[in-house]
Amino acid sequence: MPGHALLGAQFTATSMIGMIALAGIIVRNSILLVDYIRLRVAQGVPLAEAVVQSAITRAQPIVLTGAAAMAGAFFILDDPIFNGLAIALIFGILVSTVLTLVVIPTLYYAAYRRQHERAGTA
């Protein structure tokens, strides 16, 4: 939504389609990130280290995938019908990449820190 406001573009049906697609992208990336954290913890790595390792390991694929999708969306910015989709994808992927690599690991650590401290694996 802020991307639309910044560019002075209308929020259209294709914008909504872009937002729905973004939900799938961030959920997929977050699941892969959390799965890697759990894998590392199961291997005996302390939670804090596993969280940092997961963000470092997954950062390159997440950023490259996001950059490719943003670049693809850039080419439909001038299209009057798909302009909203392009704006939603470009700005949404930018925000979802930050959410996936910064906010999700932080929230996961905050949510499970005490549980791992009690188990002696923090």
C-alpha cells in the first residue's frame, strides 16, 4: 500500500492479486528459515547460533529470488492494467525480504528462547 501511495497509483484488482502472491512468498521463505533453525537445533547447535546461521545461510537465495521477481515486475510498470501488480510485487518483495531475514528470526528466537533455556540448549 505505501508503494502505491508513493507512486500515486490506484490500488486495483491486480494490486490485490500481487498482495495475495506476496503472502505465499513470505510464508514459503519463513517456513524454510524456521525449518533450517529447527534442523540446526536438532543437530545440537544453540538456539541463538542456529537463528543467526539460518538467516546467513538463507539470505542469498531469498535475496536473489526477490531481486529476480522485482526485476521481472519492473518491466510491467508501464502497463496500465498490470501496473498495480508490479507496484505490489516490487514494494512487497522488498518488505517481505526484510521481514523474512530480520523479523521472523527475531520473533522465533523471542518465542522459543525460554523453552530452549529450560532444556539447556539456549
